[in-house]
Amino acid sequence: MPRGRLTPLQEKVLVLLAEVNPRWTLTGGGALAAFHLGHRATRDLDLFWHGRAELGSLGADVTRILERAELLVEALQTAPAFERLQVSDGSESVILDLVAEAVATVEPPSETKIGGSRILVDTPHEILVNKLCTLLNRMELRDLRDVRELLRQGGDLERALRDAPRKDGGFSPLMVAWILRGVSVPDMAPVGALTSEELAELVRFKDELVARLTRVASPE
């Protein structure tokens, strides 16, 4: 049985890689889909090694473990601190992003059980902080949806805004507001991906978020 909104292959990959040492932390859409919100499916899994500047041999270790389980692994992108792999079992595939993240977390990950194994998963607050920082550099519809759902489920926006500069020294609420103002949500949505009601709700949320960010930046 898949966990949350994970596919069988995605769950299998996480269980197989639970043996990797040093331990990684699941974050981003995979963590939200599987353990926190379940509001959407995810097309990739983000595994972070917090406190490391480079991956070193970890990419090779991951590939060896997956191939030992008779999965097909293809390297799509390779850099000292980042590797992107495509993993397939013949019927489905998943993108696996391996990231060395030298910047410390704002709060420690939690340990959770999946398929008889234990893995580390970033907390909703950590992911909210990361998503807000992401809005500065990459504007995708899924990131806006994730921020909306995290706030709906009790996320503390003001706390996250205070913590964000610890992850990105160039972060400011006013800059995020300025970027969001220039975003056309309908233009970002693939045809048929959202109903007209869902699209209108996301547009409203974006406008409300801009207003909240502006108030935080200029409280007077």
C-alpha cells in the first residue's frame, strides 16, 4: 500500500535507501505528499544531506543500492553538491534529486517509519521556510500550492519569514511580494491541470499572500 500520495516505486526507493549512511532527509513535495499534507502527488523525491558541502560518493552508493534491487538508474545531471537520477522499474519512473545542503536547518527533521524502515523527514515548518525561499528563485505552480496548503494546515507565516534569512541571506518579504505581483497564475497552469474554481482560488491566495508579505515588510 503506498504511503500518502506516493506511488509504489517512490515508496520502494525510500525504503531501499533507508540504509544509506550518512542518513538523508526527505523534504519538499515528497515529504508533503507522503507524511504531512497529501494534497497532491509528486513527480520527484528530494533527498537532502544537511550539513554537507558535497555529495562525495553518495551518488554512487545510491545507484549501487537501487541497481542491486534490479531498478534501472540513469544519471540526468551531476555536480559536486547535486545529482539528479531517473529511477525506473519498467512500469513507472521517478526523478530522484540528491542534494548536499551546507546550510543548517531551522529545526531538526523528525524520524518516521515507512515499510519497516526509519527515515528522516523535514518538518512542515522547515518545508514552509524552504518554499518561501524558493519563491525568490523559482516560480512554479506547485510551490505556490504547497505554501497555501501549509498555511491552511496551521503554518506560521510570520515565524517562517523570520527564519527564511537563515537559509537565504538575500531573502526579504518585500522581494517575494514584488516577484509574486508579476506572476500570472493562469499562465503558469498547464491546460486542464486545474478547474476554473481551483484556478480562481489560487489567484485569490496569491493576492492575499502579497498583501500579507507587504504588511509584514511595512507594518506601519
